[in-house]
Amino acid sequence: MELKAHAKTILARARGFTEMLLEQFQTDDDWFAQTHPNANHAMWIVGHLGLADNAFASRFRPDGDHKPDGWEELFWFGSQINPDRSVYPDKSEVLAYFRDRREFLLKTLDELSDEEINAAAPGPEERSAIAGAPNVGHIFLFAAFHEGIHGGQLTVAHRGLGHGPLMKPQPAEA
């Protein structure tokens, strides 16, 4: 399977799981629930994933870069979870950005030429999500992996709220 098709498939699966989890976070208390004081809550995760999709896509299409003022301090690498909920934007605004930036990422992926996708990735000596990857297009595969990491954090928060697992295995056939 070519990289574009593979990336689209796993990005869709990762986002589908994240969206399914987010449907379970109904109240503000749910959106700010933490299983540990240092754990990420759903609000941070959704804002962070939106910024990450923006960063991945704007590497190729800088003219589409969009980061709301102050969001990097709230949601980017190195930010700290703030116990003051009033510093965060409304969840509808964060969700809209999260979804918009995924559309930007997928549109960017669709537009990329084979030359752009197959360009050399940074070397392993560089601090990059795709350092040492076969090509720069692997950033889209990393985006899905990155979302999976945070999807796991959402799962822990979901279970910490007392909910059962969303994925229930089917009984084995005899």
C-alpha cells in the first residue's frame, strides 16, 4: 500500500477511536478529569492534538498554519496542566480547532507530490519525530501514532471516571 493510502487509513482509525472516546466526556468535570495530578485531561489532549496536526501539516504548507493566541502555552509540549479551568477555551472551540486542523492535515496529505512525500527525512542525530525515517512523508504515520499515545491517556481518564471499556471483545466461538 502506498504511503498516502496507508497514512489516510491509520489517521482515520486513530481519529475514529479518539472521537468515540470523546463522546463519553459529557460534562466539564469529565473534560478536566485527571487520574493523577500530573496526568493530561481531555481538554489538554484535544488542544494538543489540534496543535500537533497543525504543526505536521504546516511543515509542508506553512501558509495554512493557524495557532490561536496563547494556545501553545496551554497545549503544546512543555505546557503544564492548569487547575484553573477558566484559563482554557470553551470545549466547543477546542473541538472545532481539533477537527479543522485534522481536515488541514488530510488536505495537505492529498495535495503532496511524490517528490514532497519522498524527500529525505531528518537524520537520526536531529531531534525530530521522524528522524531516521525512510522519508519525510512518514510524519503522517507518526501523527497517527502520536494520536494513539494520547488516545491511551483518554482511555485511562475514561476508565477513571468509572466507565467500562469501549471495545468489548466478542466471545470466542466454540
